[in-house]
Amino acid sequence: MVPVGGAHREYIICGAQIAFQGVIVSLLFKQKRWEYLGNMMTISFAGSLLLLPIVLLSNIVGTHPLFYTCYFMMVAGLMFLEHIRRSKLLGIGWWLTISWVIYRTLVLVIIMFA
């Protein structure tokens, strides 16, 4: 569904998102920077745990790429909802969720058209 890339591409995307969100939270809510980044890392870890079984079983199952795309979108959606929930608990509003979406959208555009 998207151009194939190596593991290094995913590491760069995820690492850059942590840096990007770190800059945004530092500009908007400096006093909550580490608390927010800790929550974001927990969400990312949960997402990676949800993706792990499919990655491990992909060679055995050999399912259609649409299945993997839908599963990934489901995990990303759950991560998005958890980000919203945790942002409300932190009292930081919608700005960091909006910046998360903007970052991911820009990355997708770059991947699709680069």
C-alpha cells in the first residue's frame, strides 16, 4: 500500500516524531514536557506490542497486504485515541494531538511522493 522501506526508515520516522513532539510540548507546555513524553513513549510501546504478533506471524500466515494495512490502521487509531485520552488527563488540550496528526500526515506525503 506504501513504498517498501527498510527498518531504518521506521526508526527515523519514530525518532523524529519524538523530537518533533518534544519541541512542540516544550514551546507550549514546558512544565509538562517530561510527563507528556513519558506518556507518548508508553503509547508508542503499546502500539509496537500490538504490531509485534502480526510481524512475527507474517511469514507463516502470508495474508493479503490489505489485511496488514487495515491492522496497522486499527493499531494507529487505538494509539490516536489513547493519545487524546492521555492529553485530556494531562490538561494540555488538543494542540499536541493536532501536531501529532500533522507530523504523521507530512511523513505519509513524503513517503508516497518521494
